[in-house]
Amino acid sequence: AAGELFWDDGDSRDTVNNGNYIHYKFSVIYGVLTMQVTKAGYKDPNNLKFENITVLGVPHPPTSVAVTHVNTGSHLGATTVLPNTNIYHDGAK
């Protein structure tokens, strides 16, 4: 499975030509969700952040969730394992 997210201010013209937008690519391969930032040219004044990520069509709840922060030059890579209390599964979706 794969998907994309495009985010800009919603008002300005030519945001793509000016590079004033955020673009993410999402993919799931062998049960691993990967989110890749392909363009980070927009600073949202409301501090855009992901608070929830909903994955539909998963027949069984995950046994664990780990978030790996990839080294981006100035930041070192690190992995955070989320407790099961942060995981919600609705098998009906």
C-alpha cells in the first residue's frame, strides 16, 4: 500500500513552483510503514505535526510499534518504542 500527503498554506499561488510546500510519501511493505519527507519547503505557522496515523484494513492489532527517526544530518537517528496503550485497533475498519 502507498499514499502521499501534500500540504501548503492553502492561499498562496504557485506553491509548487516556489517550493513552498510539504510533501510526504507513505508506503507499507511487509508490515512496516515508512514515511519519507520528499519536500520540506513550508513552515506551518500552527506547527503541523502528526498526532495520529490511521491504517485501515489491518486484520489483527500490531504486537508493537517502533518509530525510527532517521539521521538527517544534524539529528542523530534514534528509535522510540511506543507502549501498547498508544495503539488503537478497530478490526471493523
